[in-house]
Amino acid sequence: MENIPLDLIWVWALQRFNYIDSLRGWAILGVLIVHASYVCVQILGVSISNNVFELLGSGQRGVQLFFIVSAFTIFYSWGEKSKKESTPYRNFYLRRFFRIAPVYYLILILTFLKNSSNISTLDFISHFFFINGFIPNYNNSILFVEWSITVEIIFYLLVPILFKIINSLYKAIFLLIISLIITYLCNSIVQSSIFFHSTLIKKFFETSFINQFPVFCIGIVTYQLIMHLKNANIGKYSSLLIIVAGMMVFSFAGISVKFFQNHIIFSFIFSIIFIALSFNPLKLLVNKITSYIGKISFSIYLIHLPILSFIASQIKEKISTSLTVQILLFVFISFFLITIISSSLYYLVEKRGVAIGKNLINQLS
């Protein structure tokens, strides 16, 4: 990027952005909370007030935090590697493919084999080639979380162009404004048009790349801001910024305003937290536990739903005790199993996939 000194880049490279992994950790914890809440209500029969349910439901915005982290880290890494490599485009896509595909394909195939009678061949093929996000009926039909993967893939396809064009903070802000306008117009059409009364179509738009693109733009703005605020003494205000952001989370839970949908509001809040932690990674939020959870977050994301549902069903059917004990058992057993299985997938599949990608890039170079 323009006007970014190499010494700053090398310092950050050595630090490896430890707060990045922790942000991923908090993102997946949010997703776990909202899905565990749904399972508790639907299977265990837990009664939750609307206000509490809306607050817990905000955990789904962890996906948007993933998108912001993705935009930031990709812009940072692209800037570094494109200077050193003769084929940065090819290498970028190889790295991304071998980072995502191995564990995704494994879970996808296992799920298909287990539920082949309920999953069409065309549905499976669309998922295999990452095009399910273009087909409303197949968008989120197998793993029930995979919509975000297609959104990520589309962003990857745009990264080389975006990185070349958006080379300043002002251009990043301009792109964000344009993306917000386009999203607002598209959302207005979908919500009001007689042609889009289908709940499926409206849900499809909510999870579409067009509707999520402003989130990536916020991530790009966050990247540019952190780069350009490198000499600012923001660290001493980190605690205050995070407290304010936390209050905003409570205030905007389940709320949208005329121009900003809820997921975009939360993305701006996450950007504040991101910037605060980049200058002062508070131990309460950035530590070994949250960092490790962040490292295994992709595997957690792919496998947590069936585990939550299975454990809740088994407890409901086989353990006759108070609802409080059932909930505690559900939380403990689910968290334990998800952590063990996700850790195994991370070390046995994800890391090996990344290594294969690196070796292939070295061989081709």
C-alpha cells in the first residue's frame, strides 16, 4: 500500500496480529451462543424473553466479524506477498483454496453420505463448486452455515481488483459509501417489490454477497485506518472505545434503522473494537484461550450445529432431570465435544491442507 513504511510492516509481521485470532474466537463464540440458544428453545424447551433472545440473537453477527477480519488480513497479506512473489494472483488463490477446501470438503462429503436421501446430487455439486450461493434453494441447504463461504469466495475473486484500485483511506471510504447505497437500493426493491414476496428470496438476499459487501468494505476501511493511525496515541483510549462499543451492542441488538440494516450497524461497532484492540490488545479479550478458539474457529463453524442438536436431543430423551441441569449438561458436553473435534480437524486437516498449498506454491515457483 502507499506510504506504509517497511519497518512498521515487519514489526506487525513478527507480532502476527495476535488479536486477530482472538477476534475470530469471539466471532465464533457469538455464533455458538445464538445457535445454542435456538437449540435450547426448540429441543430442550427453554423459555427465553424476547429482549434476551434478541440480545443472544446478536451472536449471529459473529459472521460479519469474520468478514471484517478476512478483509483486513487479506489486504495486509496481499500487500506483503505481492511485492515478493512473481505470481501473486495464482499463489493467493492456491492459499485460499487449500485453507478452506480440505476441511470443508470433508464435512460436506460426510454430511452428504449421512443424509444422501435428503440431499440432491445437484445440491451437492453446487456446494462442491462453491456456487450454491447463487441458487436460492441450495444457498444454505446442507450444512446450514455454508452461505458465508460462497460470500467469502466471491470476495476473494474481487480482491486483486480491489487492492489495485482501493489504495488509500479516501478511496476505501468512497467504496464503502457506494456499497451502502447499492445495498440500500437493492434491499428496498426486494422488501417492497411484488416480485419478491417469497420468504426464500428475501432470506437469500439477506445472505447474498450484495447485501454483505459493505461489511467487507468496512473491513477494508478498518485496514486503512489502522495503517494511517500508526502514529496516533489511541492505545490509552482502547478501554473506553470497547466500553462504548459494548454499550452499542446492547442498544442495537435486533434493531435496524432506515439506511443501515442490523448487520451493517454491528459491522461498524466491530470496526471500533478492531481498531481499539490493534493498538492495545486488552488481556480480557485477547488471550491464549480466545486466540486458540480463533485458530480452530473454521472447523467449529462447520461442525457445531449437528453436535448441538445431537447432544440436546440425547439429553432430552435420556436424562430425566431439572431443566437447569439439562442446560448445564448441554453446554458442558457440547463445548467439550466441539472443542475436541474441531482441534482434531484443525491439526489433522486444516494445517495439513495449508502445508500442501505452500508446498505446491513452492514447487510451481
